[in-house]
Amino acid sequence: MKILVINAGSSSLKYQLLDMRDESVLCKGNCERIGIDGRISYKNHEGYNVTLERDFPTHAEAFQAVLHEIVEGEGHVIGSLSEIAAIGHRVTHGGIRLAKSVLIDDSVIDTILEAAPLSPLHNPPQATTIRACRDLFGEALPMVAVFDTAFHTTMPKKARAFAVPYRFYEEHNIRRFGFHGTSHRYVTDRAASLRGKMPQRLITCHLGNGSSITAIRDGRVIDTSMGFSPLDGLLMGTRCGTIDASLVTYLMEVDNLSPAEINRVLNSESGLLGVSGVSSDFREVSAAAEKGNERAQLAVDMLEYQITKFCGSYMAALGGLDTIVFTGGIGENAIDLRRHVVENLSFLGITLDEAANSVRGEEIRISTPDSKVDVWVIPTNEELMIARDTAAFVKNEN
């Protein structure tokens, strides 16, 4: 069974084609700069690798280009579209009604668009891509939506609710939704496999351009750092993370900013970029810090401190801690950051295996055998989780 996984962003479309017999990746790539000009990268399992300039006015044209490379391109991996058994779509926000992966029909697309105000950069292009898929394949081909918010729906109400008038919770669905759920779910399952059992008290740190930390008890989320939107929690590449809410109105007044302008400042001009003045890329900020850039060092220190602080608070919420997992582009590769966070948490009896921690981008335990808390680096694989959910629906239909 071959499953095509589609992950549409605001101006990008990532894809993978997987053979679910052994969960191998036949090809993968990314369509970038959609709505600007366009570029597609494509790599297959035999090593063929190409990047092509293409015109992508919308996500629909990008999806057509993906199918062309898979079936007709020089490095094609299948002979016909009929070999694709189903398509799995990553969807950022399921709102309050879509709390688990679902087969896509018209009502699901409508609900995805209804949740668009909660995820304006992602849900609309994801709905556009889904419709482009259905226009081409028709309704006979199973398509499954897998939601970033779904894994977090187990949060208790005391963690989910905000201390604003309760009518906002009832009338406008104001609550903590949480994001990166597919990544957190994947590394949770993988941690259970590596340990031989599900950790009773687990903290997963998805650290990248967007970052979130999640507290998980017996495989169920009890709290997560991102809230009503992906702006909340840790400082990120360009996002500010948690701030005093009154700062928003204060900045609007003193800098004469409109709602759209303050939204841009907090989402696109803050975080690592805003503090360092160097870049939103943690690698470039770290390099600048090593050369003596004080603002870059401050940005690194702030991120490490905030990760430590969230881990400490979630340990209290969990009533202890068995396992920590680092994942995401920063979590999988930032050796010094991992070391500093573990050192900050050494009061828990965590001890670091320095040699193991020197590895980048590999699945490895980085705590010593006598450490009282297991610490792992587990590269995330959201596409595989989406493919598994999609394959399960196909098998159930048959």
C-alpha cells in the first residue's frame, strides 16, 4: 500500500510517498515560494535529487507538480496515479469539533475552514490543497485529515481554560488548543518502544523554528506550552512566546500600531530574530553568540532558560519525571543547548552522557545508565504518523 502524505504550509507544500509494507520513503520533497514564483525539490529512494523552478500561483499548481515528478519525472517512483492507495493531509487546526484523524468529506473541509480564524496562515491553504486533491482524484480515493491539535484534546479543563470571562470559553471557543501534536504523539510512541513501556511521566520538547513543550502522563497530554495559537509558550524563531497580555495594548498605543501590525511584530519580528537582531535561525544565532555577540547570547540564554522553566513546571504538574525527549530541528541538533538544559535540571538526578550527546540528528539516549531520568533525542517523523493514520482508515474500509 502506497500512501501520499501532504503537509501544506502558508507558502509551501511538503510531501512524502511511503510504501506501508515496510514504511519506507519512496520519494519526498518540498514546493516552496507558492504565490510568489515557485520551486520544487524532489528526492527518491535511489538517490535521484533535483530542484526545479516552477510557477506556483496557488497550492493547486504545486500539488500537480508533485504528482508529475512522482509519476512522470525523470526520477519517478510509480507508473500510475492508481498506485496511490490514499492521501494523508496534515491540518494545523481542527477547532473543537475535529479531535481525531478523520476521513475527509465536504463537512470536514467546511470545518477546517471554520477553524481558519484560529490558524489563518495554515488552514486555508490546507483546505485548498485538499480540494485540489479531490478535484483530481474524485471522492473514490480515501483522504484523511490528521490534526496538529488532536493529540492535546486529553488536557484537563483546568489546563485548557484561560482565566477570562467564562462566556468567551462557551461562545468563542477560547481555550488552550496546543500544536505540534503529531510530532509529540510520534516521539511519545517511539519513547515507549525504546523503553519497553509507556513512560508514566514524560516531557517532550519539540524545538525548531516553532517550538512547544508537552507534559504527558501515561500517553495522555495534561498540558502543553502553546495555547490558543502557536504564538504562546517558548520564544521561537520569530515568535515572542508567552508575554504579559498588557504589553500588546501598550505597544499598540506607544508605537501607534494597528491590530495587524502588532500581530506581525509578535509573530514575525520577535523571538530569536527580535532579541538577537541576527537571524531567526538558531544555528546562526548560536554562531554569533560564540563570536561574542551579546544580544545573540542573550537570545540563546533566554531559550535555554525557558526550556528549563517549562520542564520544571511540568515536572511538578506530572508529580515527577521519568523521561525527557528532545526533537525538532533544534532539539535534534543543538548539542550545547541540550547539555545546558540537562545541566540546569541536574538537581533531578539527571546525568548526561557527553559522548552520546555529541551526536546530531540521530535517535539516541543521551543520559547515563545510572541517571534517574532518561533523556532521549528522537528525530520526529510526522509524515510517518500521518501515513499510519491514513493506512488504518484504508484497512478498515477494506
